[in-house]
Amino acid sequence: MACRLIVIVAVLLFGGPAVAGDISLPKHTVAQIKQACDSVGGKFSQDAHGYGCGTDCHGGPGTDCTVYCRDGERCTAQVIAGRRPHDVLDALKVPERHRR
């Protein structure tokens, strides 16, 4: 019985669906990120070191799905639920089959 309890606690602590993962994406220009961001309803931002977009993963601004590009470097996406996007648009929204 104690062994089952330990397994259940471990799954709840480390296997939750909201765990974010970092995904490396190719370099993108400011214009490319802004266009992708606008097309999915996200919020574009830019600072002294780079630029990015954040969405709620479902067509609105938020921070559940983000892409950030440092000037002159590859971009990094953070997504929830163990997804493995291959491009910026996939990183900023969930696939149609997973929509709420």
C-alpha cells in the first residue's frame, strides 16, 4: 500500500500536464515572429536583447505558449503538455484536434 502511495505522489509531482518544456527552433526575424504572433492572436514584445510572442495556446494573449528569439540566435519555444512543435505557429497554438 505504501509503495502505491509513493508512486501516486511521484506521478502527481512530476508528471502533471502543465509542465513546460523548452524547444529549440530555427532563427526567425522580428517580422516573422510578429506576423506569426498576429496570426494566432498572441501578444508580441521586444526588448534590448530579442523579441517574442506569448499566447494562451488557444487564440489569445497569454504565457502558456511562448516563443522568444535572442538577436542573431536560434529561437526557443516553451509549450505545455509535452508537445513537440516544429515551427513557430505550432508552438504558439495547440493543434486543432486538441482544442478545448
